[in-house]
Amino acid sequence: MGQVHRLMSDGESAPTPRSRLPWRRWPRLGWWGQLGAVLLCAALGVVLAVSLAGRVRAPIGPFDATLFARPSLSGRTIVSLGPLGSVEVDTHDAPVTLEARVDELRVGEAEAIARDLTLLEGIEDEIAHDAREALWALVRRAVLAALVGGAVGGLAVSRRWRSLVVGGTVGAVLAAGVTVATASSFRPEAVAEPRYTGLLTVAPTAVGDARALVTQFGEYRAQLAEFVGNVLALYRVAQELPTLGPTDGLVRVLHVSDVHLNPQAYDLMRELVGQFDVDAIVDTGDSTDFGTSVESRALDAIGSLGVPYVWIKGNHDSSATQASMAAQANAVVLDSTATEIEGIRFFGVADPRFTPDKSQPTGSEVEEAQADRYAPRVARLVRDAEPPNVDVLLVHDERVAARSGNLVPLVLAGHTHEPRLGSIDDATLLVQGSTGGAGRRGVDEDEEEREPLAASVLYFDRGTRRLLAYDQVTVAGLGNRGVRVERRAVEQAPTAGDDPAAEDDGGATTGPSGSTVPAAPTPTTPPATAPTTPTTPTTATEPPTTAPPPGQ
């Protein structure tokens, strides 16, 4: 004792046991208090660990996806589709959010499917199997994270084995409880009431459409045979059209619009370009539905059409769509600019709206007001166009050309999906129907209500650069058969508001001089060369003879 006393008297203190160091000792809360502290820290450790580590990356069908499990106050399932937005569904009551995020599409598998559509058979079962495997992997990882997080939380209170055991037990109990609660309260029928974010807000039937895309794909694929039959009918119909005189003085322009991602539209364009010896194609917008970069891949078909493709942006096209279109070798994108093809001067104005994201107000009154405000600017742009003396004004919505009728002889538009011949002051107005048959929406309609694929071949006088006549081409929509081609001279065009496709002319096609020729079969009458069944086209007794261009 004397030695210890001497050491302390020299200013040194006796060593303190590690268990009594203030930073090593939990406050004296009593046994129950310490147990409560262990339980609380273990629970916090479980929440933190699952939030950080509760995720797995797995292949699901042709996609690479990441699945997450996150503690939350409400039970829900989220499917995140990147730039398209997300779908959120209240599927269970347990305090955990399940999220599946689609990271990327495996290009190799996508290209294989594009080459061989039969690979889509059974893909629904494959996706379901992959999703179950990924979900079980997520459960295992989340349980492991909960055990580790609970144990670490317990050790944060006291570095004793009892705290380790209690913390790990807390993690196991919480993980098991949440898993059982999620499974027992899961409501599959909740997918009928989803909530959407991003661009998916304009697709409230996305869940049903996705299911139909897989289950009904065989039916859609079979309809391609009928489309082939309709195209074959064009060969016969074209031979029966009246002539326009010498062909060397004509410029032929194919007017299309509102493709809305329908690949058959580009097939139809390719046939019309070859059959009618078209010099250029003019597209008045809405090539896509949502304007995403994924949709823009469909535009690659334009490069194979073999003629200049003049395009303006529609209200369903985005700046990404416009950039992808400009990347096509034969595309000419007009955005308040002009171009000259075969001596015809085109001036195009992009639609200023982008409506798929619903960030702008919509409705007929709103659209009318927007068009009224924009029309004077369009007129100024046309007046100041370079090169001057515009022959054809291209707009997506005809209403924005309301002040330009005295500045150009011809206005081409789309947007309404209803072909129409009219006028704006002194200018002739041609509104095109949907060359894509309204795209996906056309598939969703009842068979008898599906929109036809519509396009027009315009004939310009090369010397005067004025429109002489046009052929209105109508191909029956999905599930129907038939092709109708009507030739109309502009000097005999009906007054504004008339619908040339709707006029009953007794089944004849009107020629520029008033003569008539037999019309093409209507959509309700199968053409002679059409296949007899929707799945297996038959071979015609004689191969179709390529018709001479109008005028020969």
C-alpha cells in the first residue's frame, strides 16, 4: 500500500479496469433497461442492414433486373421501367416495399427474337420462372441481412454473447414475421388498380396490354398473312387507275402520317414506293407513341425505303425521336426549315407540344387556344422561309396553318387520323389518316372498329410545281382484308370538310376527267389475291403483274 500511495502522490493514477472505462460501459439502466436497449438497437440494425443489402440482380426473361426489399410504413410493389416511369400497386400489408427495376434489355436475345418470332412462344412461363427464382434469392439475402444487422445492433449495446444472441434473434424474428405477413396478405388482384408515374401515366391499361402482348401475339403474327394479301391486291388495283398524261412531267410524293410504331406502316410504304415509282416520302409526324429512345429504334426501317424521307415532329414525338430521325441517312428533318426535292419546295414546322408526359394541359379548348397563338408565328416563318416561294407547308395539326392559307398553295397535315380534303383560304388542305392504323390503339379496338392504314400518293406537275391529283390508298386494319385506291383530281376536289374516303361513289374510282374505273375491293371484300386463311397465304394462280406508273 505504501508503494501505491507513493505513486499516487507523485501525480500518477492507478490503472482503471477496462470494464469501468466510461466509454466502455452502458449507462446503468438495470436489466430491463439494457434488454430494451439491445432490442431497440437490434431492430435499428435490421432496418439499416436490409435497406443497404436487401437487393439482388437477376436475369428475368430477356431483361437484366434488380430486385429490392426496403422497410417501409406501407406494403406495396413497384415495377420501375426506367425512362417510361413506374407502376405501383398496393399488393400486401406488411411494412416492406418490393421493387423490381428493369436495368437493360440483353441485345443478343432481343436480336434473336427479332429474327425468329417463334422464340416468343413460352416467354411468359420463362419470365414467371425467372421472377420466382429472383424473388426467393431476394428473400434469402434479406433474411441474412436481417440476422447480421440484428447481431451487430445488439453488440453496439454490450460486447457480450448474450447481446449477440438477442440481437440475432430479433433479426430472425423480424425477418420471419415480415416474410409471413407479406405472403399471407399478398393480393394478386391488386394489379387491377395500379398507380403510374412518368410517361406511363398515359397508359392506364398497361398491365392488361402487357399480358395481351404475350397471350395474343400468335394471333397478331397470323394477321401478317392477310396484310401480305392486301399488298398483293395493290398490283391489280393500280393497273385499273386512270392515267394522268405523260409521266416524265410528274413528281410523285407519298404522304404518310401518324405511324405510331406500327411496323406494317413501313412495309406498306415500301410497297407503295415501288408500285407507284415514288420520288420522296413526306411524313407529318407522330412516328412514336411516347417519344422514348427505345421506340426510336423502329425508325431504322426508314433507311431501307430508298427515297428521301421528309419528316416533321408530331405531338407524340420527342426531341430524342427527332434526333434519331435525323440520324437516318435518307431522312430530312424540317424544324422551321425548308428543303427542295425534285424541284418541289417543302417547308415544315415541328409541333411545339409533347403530350405523352401530360406536363401540358390538354383538351379541345386548350388545343384550339394553343393553335390560335401559334398560327401567326407559323405564318411569319413561312413568309421568311429560305428558299422562298414555298410549294408545300407541312404541319402536324392543320389548325396551326390557319394564317398561312394565302402564303402557300398546299398544306399537308395529320393528327386527326381521318383523311380529309379541304382548304385554308386559297390553299388546298390534305389531312392524312393514320398510316399505322393508330398503332397499338388500333390493335386494342374491336375488329370492326380498327382503323385502316392510310396513305396518299400525290402527283405534282414538275413545271408548275402544283398538285394535279392524288391517290388515296386505304388498307384494311388488323383482322380485316381489302385495299381501296381512289384517284382524285384537285380541281374536282370536294369542298372543305368532305371526306373523300367516306363518299359513296357506287364502288367506282373517280378519274380526273370524270371517268370511272372499278374500285379496289373494299375492306369487307377479300381481294382475289388475298390469302384464304389468316395464317397460311395461298399462292395466286398467276403472279401479280407490276402495274405501269400512272400515265403509261
